[in-house]
Amino acid sequence: MQLSTRPKGASGSPAPIRDLPFTLKDLKDAIPAYCFEPSTARSLSYMFLDFGIVAGLYALAYSINSWFFFPLFWLAQGTMFWALFVVGHDCGHGSFSKHKWLNNLVGHLTHTPILVPYHGWRISHRTHHANTGNIDTDESWYPISEETYDAMGSGAKFVRFTLFLFAYPFYLFFRSPGRQGSHFLPNSPLFRKSEKWDVITSTTCIVLFVGFLAWLGFTAGPLFLFNYYIMPYLVFVVWLDLVTYLHHTDPEIPWYRNDSWYFLKGALSTIDYDYGFVNNIHHNIGTHVAHHIFLGMPHYHLKDATEAIKPILGDYYRKSKQSVWKSFWTSARECIFVPNEGQKIYYRRK
């Protein structure tokens, strides 16, 4: 449906024409009602299962205590750290349960052990979802312009385009280039004044856990800390950056400037991936299109919702036909910067 007029937006510029052939209501009406209903018991079962696997892996690694086994343990445990993050991710969206206190509790229980400040992340992630695909206001993995790329030094380019799978801890401390603010400080521009104590609560949890890790390294030794926490944590960071990067960085995904962007069009600027058997480990995070359209939907209903809306979306639904690693290689080579001008723009190669 296309509107004949363009009302003024908040900034005084014309609001973007709603130019998609369907509306948000069309998509919602096509999805079974149960998909929008979280089950507290079911959500808790995933949390307890993940924590149980984490504990089992620790017990197994401690009993074997072999350098031949540790690399496999790092990969498995780091993947489970990532699974815990996705459980907390549901909490941040309010899709874990209908109880806010339980969402906040489980969010801290799952995020604090992997050094993610739950409320700080939840708030910035809210900004990301409210501005997906908007090159001017999106929060994570937004492109840089060709002009910015040309002005970057070799060191900055090396970090941005080579070490980006280890970027998440730096993002938490320093946010993204050009958008300042720490996820740990209540006076950060990321947060409203009313969110001060939420941020302080999460930061306090992180400080206490870092203190525990320091105590563990002092009493059990730095090698123990390296094997049982640092390496799994780094695997988790790679998983987080890889998945987030893939779902928002693709040569065929358009980005929009403020004057042509609106929520639904931006939400469609993402792409689904099939991670094989890992889909069931990291809680269907690969079904990213439906998640961005209906962010309050529990992860265990995303597949059903996706099948329901695919006939309506048609060509607007994107799912990678390549393997995860081939897509990653393609995007890393071809998605470098975007044009300095234009309303609907795509990544370009250098």
C-alpha cells in the first residue's frame, strides 16, 4: 500500500512513504496466536538445560584434565555460553515470561557469568531493534561511508575488518565508532535518567563476578582460569560477533537513511541462516527476520511464525542459500563501506 501524501516527521522532514505491499498487521494476522505467548515453564526448561550442560562440561573437563581434550571443551563450552546469552536475550525482549521480575532475574543469571551487563545491553539492544536498517540511528553493525573508510588509518581498518569477531567486549566499553557511551556507566548517552539504577545493578553484578574470576585465578592459578574460563569466553565472543555480523551484513541487504526508513522496512533488512545442528543449541537465533519484526516472540515459536509469514513476504524474505562460512567469507570481502549519498544503499567492495 502506498500513501498519496507524506506527512511531516518529527524533524520536520517528510515522513517516508509506506511502500511495502503488506503491513505489520497483515503479518501479525497470519501468525497463530500461540506464537506470541511465552510459556514460563518452557522458557525455564531451556535455561536449566543450558546450565546443566555447562556444569556437565565443566565436570567432564576437570575429570579428563588433558590438553588433548581442552580445545574441544573450549569450543563446546563457548557455544553453551552463547546459548546462555540467547536465553538472556529472550529476557531482554520480555519474551522469556510475562513476569518482568523473572525476566530481569534470569537475564542477570545468564548474562553476568559471560560478562554482559544485562540492563546495559538490554537498553542498547532495544535501540538496535527500534532502528534496524537505519544507517543514521542503528546501534550495531551499521556500515561506514566510503568517505569514512578513506579517512581511516591502517590500524583502524585492521581492527574493523580483521579483528571484528573479537569486537564485542570493546563495544560494551566504548560502543560503536561515532556513537560514544559505555554500557557500564549510568551517565552514558545510551541511557535515560530513569534507567540509572538498572545500569548500576547490572554493572555491580559484573564487578562482583570479575572479582570472583580474579580470586579464582589467584587461588587456582592463571592456567586454570585460562582453560576453564578465558578460552570458552573467547569462543562465546566469536559466536556472538559472527551471528550478529551475518544477520546484518550481506551484499544484498539494503540500508536506509532517515528520510526513507520506517520500522517494518528496516526490520526486513536482515537475513535468516541455517546453522545446522547448532540451531537447536542456540535457540533458533538463525530465524532472525521474524524476530526483528516481532521482537517479543519467544524463540521456540519463531520457526512456526516464519513459515506463516513467508507467503506474505515473498521476495522480501531473505534466507542465505550459502553455507554459514561461505556467506561469512563473501560478506567479509564485499561488505566494506556504503556510498556517501543515497536513501536506499548497499554495501560495496573496496
